[in-house]
Amino acid sequence: MPNPGKRLLQVRVKPGARVSELQSDPNGPWTARVKAPPVDGRANDELVALIARYFKVGRSQVRIRRGASGRSKWVEISD
């Protein structure tokens, strides 16, 4: 059961995109396109910043819970 004040999103990440953007899909996981390559955690850092901007929260409130080394991730957002 999710914690109160926290949201959990399933995100499919596509690194190396021309433009960074986050899109919701009512039938599946969110899709995040990030400019950064998947090297040294740069794509994950950009993903955290992108989600923080989208939901208007601080970067410290966004955490990758599962899938840090893959393209399919579970991201937790604290209110």
C-alpha cells in the first residue's frame, strides 16, 4: 500500500533524445525522453530533474525506487 503523501510512477526512459519531455499514457507507463546519454547516471539525473519540474517539487523529493540501471523505472514523488 502506498505511503500517504507519495506518488509512485512507472516510467519508460528513452535516453539520447533531441528534446527532454515527459508524457503520460492512460493505458501504460509514463514515457520520458531525456537528452542525456545513459552514461555515469546522467540520464537518471536528468530524469529526476524532469519529473521534479513537471510535478513542481524539489529534486530531493524525487527518487528512483526501482530500475536505476534499466529503461523501465519506478519513481517515487514525495509531497
